[in-house]
Amino acid sequence: MANEHFSKGAAWIEGDIVPISEAKISVLDWGLTRSDITYDVVHVWEGAFFRLEDYLDRFHASIHSLRLDIAQSREDIAQILHQMVAASGLTEAYVSMVASRGVPSIPGSRDPRHCSNHFYAWAVPFVWVIKPEVAKRGARLRVSDNTLRISPQSVDPRVKNYHWGDMTKGLFEALDAGYDSAVLVDETGHITEGPGFNIFAISSGKLLTPKSGVLEGITRQTVMEICQEMDMDVEVRAVSLAEILDAEEVFLSTTGGGVTPVTRINNKIFGNDSPGTLTKKISASYWALHKDEKYSQKIKY
């Protein structure tokens, strides 16, 4: 049974479910000191996980990519997430699963093989990457001309990670200039992604989204599936800033909020500063899928 101690969220740490305020990891954990860690985030909506199996697939691919070895199986993690959210009582939640390098068993060692890898998880009330009131009028983004996306040859963006030095710098630039969030380009000048979201453009009836320098988002995948069902051509490729600015509609996709319209990028205004018709249709389809039992897993509270 949920109680008031879990009203702000819950965490699973070393086999116990505790209030989020009591969740702790060591200050010596390489997940903290070196960002040697991977995670994934799935959301709960109206008491059910959305596309949990897809998020688990991506999480385990990330664990393998970073050569992490945790004790919990895929089935264990799914059970932990269900039990943790049930304990929290949250029916709309932002749920994170984390695998960290851990603390070296030999003090002072610089060998990652000496670390004790471990898993933990946490759930908090639903997090909107772009606030609902901002999404309603359309997000306003700044494409940074000072900060480039970290190269995929250095940090693989397909492995969900905490390497946000580039994103944080871009966010400061955007927020200081009065925008809602930021989008970064790579060293070739092509669009990549923003802090916590993928970006899409609708141009001449086609859906465009960047291929490189991005997390392969589950919401991104859902959007592409929706658009294919709508008989739209979907192109996943290098996308220039000029193509984005010339598009009829632009929107974002994120686990923390779904499909979010964009009405301004730098000095360009889209759709008379109002969310686009196709964007709104795609968003409605996205939320309708939450009723589909193929994608949802009900939580037993």
C-alpha cells in the first residue's frame, strides 16, 4: 500500500523500496565521479507503463555497450519497476532504471574491471520536459552557434547517458536569451537533438528527423510508426538547419511529454506562431496509443 512517505516518489536501492528522499549512492561511485553510467526512462500514464518492453530492450543494449554487469535480469528489472511504482501510488510517473559502474573494490584503482557494477531505480511524479503551458502555445528553441554536440565517436548518443556538458551549456545559452530550450548541431552543421528530446520537421508532406548524434528515442520510434500509418514518407538522415527552418511544421518527441509543437526557432516563426495541424494530429494519435493493450502494462497498486 502506498502512503504519504512516497508522495514525492520512490526508489529501489539494494533490494529495498524507500522514499525518494532516502535513496543514496556512494560519493565514490564512478557513476557520479566519472559519469560512467547508463540509464533509461519510461513513463507511467493512467496507471500503466507505456512501451516498457522497448525501453528494457534499449536499457539492456546500453548495459552491454558499456560492458556493465548487473545482478538483475530483464525480468527482475520489470518486476522491480512494477513493485516500486505500485508502492509509490503514482498513476502518472517518470520512472528511471540505472546501471552504474560502482565503487572500485581496490581503493584508488583506475581499472574499470575492479568496480562493483550495480542497479538502482527511482520513480517521481510525471516530468514534463517542456511544460504543458509552453507546449500549448508551442516551444521556442535556440539552435546554438557556440556549442556543438559531443561527437558520437567520443560518446555514443544511442547509449542513454549523463554526459550533458554540451546540453547544459546550450541550455544556458538558450534560457539566457529568452528561449524555452536548445537544439545542438554537430561538427558538420547538421541538427542533432536537444536536452531530453528528438526533433522532427514536416516538409512537403515528408517527415524528417536526424539520424546521427541522437538517442534513438522510443517516443521518436512511436512518432515514425504513427506517420507511416498516416502514409507519410519518413526520412531518417542528416538534416540541415536550413531544412528545419524551411519546414512547414516542427515538433519534438520525448518520454517526458510525448509530442510537443515548436513555433519558433531562433528568429523563424512557424505556422503564424501556433502549433501545426499535423503536429496536433500526431500528438493525439500518440496519446491514443496509451489505451492500446499492445503497448501498455497495467500496474497492480
